[in-house]
Amino acid sequence: MLLGLSGIIKDMRFTQLFTKTSKTKPSGEESVNAILLEQAGFVYKNSAGIYTHLPLGWRVMQNIAQIIREEMNAIDGQELFMPALHDKHYLQATGRWDVDVVFKVSSGIGKEPDFNISWTHEEIFTEIASRFIKSYRDLPFAGYQIQTKFRNEPRAKSGLLRGREFMMKDLYSFHTSEEELFAYYDKAKEAYLRVFDRCGLKAYYTLAAGGDFTASNTHEFQVVAPVGEDTIMLCRGCEYAENIEVSKLTAGDLCVKCGAAVVSEKSIEVGNIFPLGTKYSKAFDLSFTDTEGNKQLVVMGSYGIGLGRVMATVVEVSSDERGIIWPESIAPFKIHVISLPGGEAEAQKFYDQKKAEGITVLFDDREGVSAGEKFADADLIGVPKQYIFSKRSLEKGGVEVKSRKSGDSSIVEL
């Protein structure tokens, strides 16, 4: 099997695949992503809100991570990796040690917890930045990581949409002024919209609550979906949106931007951006010397994307009664080769050719398995293109190529 530059295996035979599909829906699950990701063998549920990403699921996560990296690098983000285990002095410095979602642990030195397992990294990064940022010449700066986060979530449900352990990209930016911060904030907004678009999602930039400036400068990225726990007031005309938590709009009201009628929609939050101001800079004495030699506090911003949420949201909005429909950009494989009686030799030849070209291929080489079962598994797993080799297709001059999304198929000459 071939390894690409990223270390992802480029090809996989079905007979070698660690996981198996299941015809039985997992008990107690209602959300589409929880059902299909488990049935198709992408994730394994260890307990409520805690999942193992199996080989197929981890491939999707890596593809999402690559898209995020490309877009964060494009806005001058520098990747690093911070610890998940934090001494309590970090959260105590900002008054967040006693927040309900914090998982606390003891080092064993005393009876009381003295560490927490990370749910966010503002404090950690601010202290690190204070070691290196001294002058206005050191700013602006933006750093990000893709790392596991932990939340003591009392309502872990809906598959990967609300978890206790999850993968997150968190970026933090450091600036000399609010003006400089908000200029970067707009760049981050556009980068986020590109991330979600490349992952096959239509995300709406949504006014939200929170943050250390006015609410108008705090935003979420929401994807309309029936399973969503949020409700947004959305203008279908100009796509202006407000979270109902901060909105004074009701369905049928006129949009404050374009005058069209707004609608109420259930939605899933897949990302958010916050202007943090100087809250964390004050707590950790993060300052710089300006052009006139005066000491100033660094102005900060925070930007998050949940990778598992992105994967789960794609499944929620891109699936049917047969299974998942992955967009090509994040699919575990680009093509799914299905070998049927009479087409085995050509299927093997095609598979060898494509893996030599570096194209990711899932090859259903199972013997003694009916065509119906192979087709059902292919639809459940959801690879975008299916290449079906059979005696029938070869008699017609080639291979049957089927789109998982549209269901259309045609015989293509080899």
C-alpha cells in the first residue's frame, strides 16, 4: 500500500479493512451522524460523548485538518502544539478555574485537584506569548493548533455534535490595537467561510453573544440542519444571520441589511470567532513597547473550529436513506472500485493503475459476497465515485461509473 506525503495510505482493499459495516442501527441513537458513522465503521462509541475515530473516520478527519491548515497558513497562522494538561494557576488567573465544564485532576501531591485537562488555550498561549512578544515589531502574530479538547459536558448527545472529548482547531491572534485586530478578524472570517465551503458546507456568518467587546463583533458560523441545537434568524436574500439568543428579530420581520423577510432555522455551530481584547493580556502581563517607547497591552482574538463537528455536520446535511454522501474534498477515498463476477481481472488492473497514480482507492475485492451487499456497503460508506467492473459492463465496452450523490451511472470506455 502506498503512503502519500501526509502519511495517509493511498489505497485499501476491503478484505484488509479493519472495520466492517453493520446493517443494524446503534441502539439509543437518533441523530443521523451518530447512526451512519457507527454503521459505516467510521467511529466507535466508547461512552457518551467519547468516540474512537476508526481508520475510515480518521482519514476524513485528516482531510478536514489539511483544509484547515491550508487556510490558516494563508492568513499567516503558524502551527504549534500546546499541552492538554494545565496547572490550575492558568485558569485561576482569569477566574475560570471553577467553570462547570472544566475537568479537574489531582497530581497526587495533595487531595485537591491542581491540574485541569484542556477545554481551551487562551491562558496557556498568552503566557507563552509574554516570553516572546516585547516590541511592536513582534506584532501582529497568529498561532494555531489542532488538538484534543475536553469538556465536562452534562448533555453529551447527537453523536459527534456534542462531545466530552473532541478535536479542535484553535487559533489566537495578537495585535497592537483594536483596529489591527478587527482587520485580522475580517481575514479570519473569510478564511473560515472558505474552510466550510471546501468541506461541502454552506455556513452562515452569524451574530452571536459573548466576547469582550460589543456583541456585534462576536460571531458564529452556522449550518442549517434539523438536528441543530441553535436557532438563527436568517435572511435568504443577503444571508445576514443572528443567533436567536441575541436577536430581536422574529420570523417574517424585515432584514436589517437588505429589507427582505427573515426566517427561523435550526442550525449547527461549526465554528466561532471572538475578539478577546486585553482580558488575558492583563492577567498574564502580556505587553509590548510601542513606537514612542510606551508600554501597551497586547490586543487578542480567538478563533475555533471543531473538526468532529464538521464531519458530523456533513453527514447530517449530505446523506440519504442508503448512507453517507461525502464531498470529494474530505471523502476517505476518491473512488470505490467494486469487483463483480467476470470483471475481477480488469478491476485489479484498474486498482493497480490508480494507486500507482497516487489516487486514494477503496477496492471491494471480497469473494462470495453478493453484488447487492457490495452496493449497499458502497452507498453506506459514501465514497463519491463508484467504479463497477462486471461481465455486463465489459460486454458494453468498459466500466460502469456511478455518482454516489446523483445516482447517475454510465459505461465508460477503459
